[in-house]
Amino acid sequence: MIYDMEFETLPREALSAIQLRRLQATIQRVYATVPFYRQKFDESGVKPGDIRSLEDLKRLPFTTKQDLRDNYPFGMFAVPMDNVVRIHASSGTTGKPTVVGYTARDITTWASMMARSLAAGGAWQDDIIHNAYGYGLFTGGLGVHYGAEKLGASVIPVSGGNTKRQIVIMKDFGPTILTATPSYTLHLAEVATEMGVDFRNLNFKFGIFGAEPWSERMREEIERKTGMVAVDIYGLSEVMGPGVAIECHEAKKGLHIFEDHFIAEIINPATGEVLPEGETGELVFTTITKEAFPVIRYRTRDITSLNSEPCICGRTLTRMNKISGRTDDMLIIRGVNVFPSQIESVLMEMDEVEPHYQLFVDRKGNLDTLTINVELGEKAFSDEVKVLQDISQKISKNIKDYLGVSAKVKLVEPKAITRSEGKAVRVIDNRKI
Amino acid sequence: MKAEQISVFLENKAGRLAEVAGILAEAGVNIRALSLADTSDFGVLRLIVDNNEKTKEILKKRGFTVGKTNVVAVKVTDRPGGLHNILDILYNAGINVEYMYAFVQQSGNNAVMIFRFDNTDKAVEILNKNGIQMIDGKTLYTM
């Protein structure tokens, strides 16, 4: 079903006209209220009045994650704090998290985008939504929650964890829609099996999965194991949260971007040049209705391509393909953001190993696995195996404590890790996404 | 009554052990006894050789992580109960055996076992007190 028939099926010309009007207003506003944008625009020699067509967007400078960090916590807010009603923050990354704010109208807009998303994913007013995204600073839980209420569905705010109880609730309450990360969904299915519950006999019809990259193969597996239709949802807190783009359950072929609120571009990540439709590159977003935290040409670091061909669902909105990778070295392992530099700092604090390491990411079955190869220090070597095993266990424990992710540690011989003259190859991601 | 043992850290990958053996062969080092402790990820090779300094130096030069440990070479009567007798003495004295392995050559009618104890000095003292024969390093390397 289409939640907002008018805006989701606009003729392209009408949509472009709305985009331009909203873009111009946004640019005027950030120039006036956010010192960061004023300075960046001035440095690029672009005045808000220069934006006369959507084509002119590419004259504006990019905004990066680092810019957001530099303005931590509230430096990028475009409204005074009295108008901010909600604050979210991204999951822990290097150093500081990214903090985003919402006005009351932003929350309403977000709820509408999520209502549209849930509807596109197969939900409607008579549905019961089992929302297993985490509630808290993370935008997933509350984003879905507000959208479900806006849509008029019933929402079970179960959040993440306590898996056995979730299965009992699923059995007893009979939810028809599941919202969760794809990896947690497979975990739910496994636990259900252990408890003697066949997921396929539950009431579920559709699952709306996101917050981590997942493949077509994983979709097939989820659909086979759970008996529901699985759709992909995309979002990031910097742009809004979940509900920036959604697959329709009819086609399951690319995610419709809500272009009346977000303008998407694909750029060559190396040169910044805008690529023509269909070419693969880095996804860049400009928000054109957000009040508290507008972003201009925000580089998501996600790799994808766009496709504006008409869709069988009736929406006229451009689709982005499933994310195929990331431009930076951030790893998302079982939903946790991991930067190699964080692992490095854990290793640096330990005398037993050298700061030479390599990370291997694999997907075994449904779960991402992280293996850290690290060179054993000369002084820490022992003729006793248990001493060496204690070292790898200690590293695993420290990684788990600091980063919240389990890793297998493999001690390797000195110089076993190839030294590079340029940028070291720290990460080998073998996941097929 | 202690002997020196060379230990080498080995990644669990094909050809690594052969490489060590090759380096030692090239250097004319004779391996007198060895044991390989392995885990799924790495191994520790322990060697009794006829020239400790040379072995250590040459392996280090070739990029291996090398350690030196004191072990004890014990003469074990080559008949049923021979090993048990020794282990019993050690157990009663509260000494733990970290690991042990056999020496290739016999000494007269005795088997020779290489022991790594948690407390080497005390172990030597106890074994001495109980009349258990040990072989010093110098003899061992060229036996």
C-alpha cells in the first residue's frame, strides 16, 4: 500500500519543482544559521542565491562525518536548543559519536517517512509490528516506533535482546510485521527452533530489515527460514534515521528514496565528481525539509547506484540499489561499528604484541566473524602453549570490553604481516554482500 | 643438572617446520630431540640441539621468534613403572610437569626423558635426593 499517495507518486517534473524550492530554502537557512555552512560556502565562493536549479547543487561543498565530529555536539544545529525536542547519537565510533537533533516538526516528518516505509514494506493499520530494533540513542527503535503509530498500526516496543522472551511474545501476541536487523532476525529464527517453535507457523507476513548491509542471499535465507517477505530499509542518523529509503514489497528491487525530503547524488569518491544515473559510486544526501539538523551534500560513504525507471508499485521515486560496500574502512560487524584504529589502540596498550595487525571479516553462516591476526612480541614468547593462549584470550577480552564485538585473535610470527610502503592494508573483508 | 632447550614460535602453516629443519641442516646443527606443541593457530617447536647459541642466532637472523628455556633430562629406567616412579616423587613434592617428551637415544639401559617443570631448581633437588639420575646439558647435546 502507498501511505502518501500524493507525494510518493508525483510526476517527476512536479517533484523536481518541489525539490528546488525546498533546497533553496534550506540553503538560505543554513547559510544564515550554521556558521560551519556559511564559512564553507564562502570558501567555495557560492552564495545561496547562486542555487537557481537542482543542477547547481553540485557547486556546494561536501559535508563529511569529520565535519560533524569537529562540531560536536551541537555545532551543526540550525535552530536554538529551545526548538530541539529530541537528540540521537550514532553508535560509538572513533572518539566522539555524531549527535543529531530534531524539532517537533522533524519528528513528525520522520514519523511520516517511517509510516511510508512500513506501508511500502507491507504494513497497514491492522498490523501488529514487533519492533526489535534497539530503543535509545540509536535511531532504529524510536524511528520505527513513531512511524508505526503514525501509520496507525499496533507496535510492540520489544527492543533488542532477551531473545527467548521475544519468541514467546511472537507466539502469544501474533505480530504480523517484524522490524529488526537481518542478522538478529536469523538469530531469532535459530532460537525459535531451539525452543521448538517453527517461525514459519507464526503470524508474520513481512519483515523490514536494515541498519547493516545484507545480501540477496541473506534475503533468500531469511525468507526461507521465517516464511515472511523480507524488504530492505535504509537510513542513517545524520540524514534522519531509518526511513530515508525503502524497498517496496512488490518489487524488492532497489530502495525508493523519499526525494521530496532528501536529494540523493552519486559521486566518484576519489574526485567528488557527480556520476550519471546508473553508475556506481558514493551516495551523497542533502536534506531539504529538516529543521534542526539539515545536512548539505553529506557523504554517506555507502556505495550504490541510482535507478529512476518506473516501478511496478506505482511510486515515481528514484530507487537506490542495495548498498554494496563502503568507501572508508569502517566495518559493521553484527551491527556494531568497528574502526581498525580502535583495534589498534587496544593492541598498542598491550606489551605482549606488536602494533602490526590485520583484520579479516568473514560471514560464516549468518554471522559476521572478525579475526585479528597480530604479531607476537619477542619478549612475550614462551615455550608454554598456555601462556600464548592466555595472551590471545586477553586481547579478545580487551577488544570485547572496549568495542563490544567478539573477535578471534590469532598470534602470528613477527613480520608475518606484509608491510606496506603506503597505506597499510589493515582490513580484508571477505563477506559477500 | 639442567639442560637448555631452544623453542621456536611457528605459525600453523604449511612448510614452516620444514623451513626450520632446513635452516638447521644448512648450519650443520644436529637436532637431538624435539617436540611440537600445536594449537589450531600456532605451534611451539622445542628443540634439544648440539649447538644452542648457533641455533638461536641463526633462527633469529631468519626472522623467527626464539626462546631459551631450562629443562631437565632424566634417566628413566626402561621397564614397567619406571616413569611412574619418577612422576610419583615429583607429585609428592608438589612439582608440576608442564610438558615432557622423549629423547631419541638411550643412556645405557635407561630411556631419557626431557622434562619442563614449573619449578626447575626444586625439581632437580628432589630428583637428586631420591637418587634419580639426570644428564647435564653438555653430555646431552653430544650423546
